[in-house]
Amino acid sequence: MSDPICSSAYPGCPTKKDAASHPKDYFVPNFGMDHDIIDTQKHIKDQEAKHGVWKLPKPEDEKKVQLESDPICSSAGCEKLKITPKNTHPMDYFVPNFGQDHDINHSFGSLDWAEKSLDHKWLDAKKTKPKDPIIYDDARPLDPDMQSSLRNLQAQENIYGEWELPPENIQLSAESDPICNSAGCTQYKKAGKPLGYPIDYPVQDLGDEHDIIATQNSLDVAEQMRGHRWQFKTAASKAEYENPAKKTKYNFAPELDDDMKSTAGHYQNAEKEYGNWDV
């Protein structure tokens, strides 16, 4: 296979000038073996004590080592199965069960701690009951806002003629039209001339605006369809919509994870041997 000393990620082979531009031959502390390697070596040793020494293939036996992809069958089908293979290695042997991996045990422990702290059991989404689908009534009449707008439009067209809308590419409002400018409402600081029209006159109460009536009607229809009454600013609504994060009791003195303990132990042992690590 390809084995260049210089990779494609570097613009050619590094020169002596490049090598002199960075530190080399500096001291590297020995923090000892990683705990995963220690665990692996212990597992190998325990199994060899039961089943004998694990003999790895020698370089001269490289023909016995599989060097290519290992699908049992290719895209053309299982041609290899037409010939009965020879038993060149042990099969169907006993495999001991060492229990769950410690990472899985840690995850289950963290989940159990969180459920007890929050007093809530985390349910599997696949096992929970699905929500009822929303059934839309396509035969209902138009919204009251739509009905009112259509009536008003028809009444005005009967008086003034059909409303011909301008093309979409015409800008109707050429500039900003605020009552007050960016400096504030300066036009009211000085008494001006009479406006020429009445102000501050009484306005009769014609009842709720039709938009408010339409909104209340829509809410009533939705509550009847869902079989649920929407509560506002009541004890029940505050309990239902309260932010659950505010009830969370955080443990500000938790016990360190096993991986963190192992890392801290290695760090402390290395500092005792090589001195304090100035980060």
C-alpha cells in the first residue's frame, strides 16, 4: 500500500529550515498507562490463564492473515458458500460474560440520580401513548373577519366601482411617514395655529370590535374541538405552564465521575514524580 514519508497535507517534504522553526527534543512527562490499556491487558491475562496463551500470527505466516475486506458475500451473491470451508480456527467456543461496560453502568447511575433529583421518571417515547390527531372541519364557514372584509369591500365597490389593484411592482408609499421624527415629537412644543378640525370630542361606544368578537369565537370553537378549557392566570394554569427549570434542585457538590477520579489520580501521581505541571 502507499507509505510516503511526506503526506499530501504538507506541501512537499519538510526541509531543515522547517525543522528548525519549531522546538524539538523537549522533555515529555510519563503519566503512565491509560486505564483502558491497563484494563485490556488485565482482561487478556485473565483469559490466557483460563484458555492458554494467545498466539498471534508471525510475519512469515502473513498468508494466514486476512488483508482484504471481509463481507461474506459480494454484490454478485454468496459464491464462497458453494464450497464448504475448512475449519482452520476454533469456532462455537464459550465466550464469558463480564457484565455491562463501566461506561454503561455510569450512564444508568447518572440517569437514576437525575430521576430521583427531579422526581420524574423518563419514559421511552416509543412506549408513550401518541396524541390524538387533529381533525380539521373543512366544511365550516369563513372566519368572521373574512366575512366582514368581503361585505365591506362589496359595499364600497357598489358605491365607487370595482377596486382595481395596482401592479405589484409599484411602490405605493415613496417615503417614511411617521408623525414624529427621529428627534422626537418636536411639533407639539410650541402652540401652533388652530388645526381647522375638531378634537377631543365624545366618541360613542359601539361595543366590542369585530376582531375581538372573532377571536373570542375562534377560541370557543377550538376549546370545543379539543375538549379543553384554556385557563388564564389561575392557580391551575400557573401550575401547568410554570417553568420546570425553576424547581430543579441542582447538586452543587456532586461526586466526581469514575473517569474524572482516574484522571485526577494519574495527574497527581505524575506531579509527585515530575513536579508541578504549570499550565
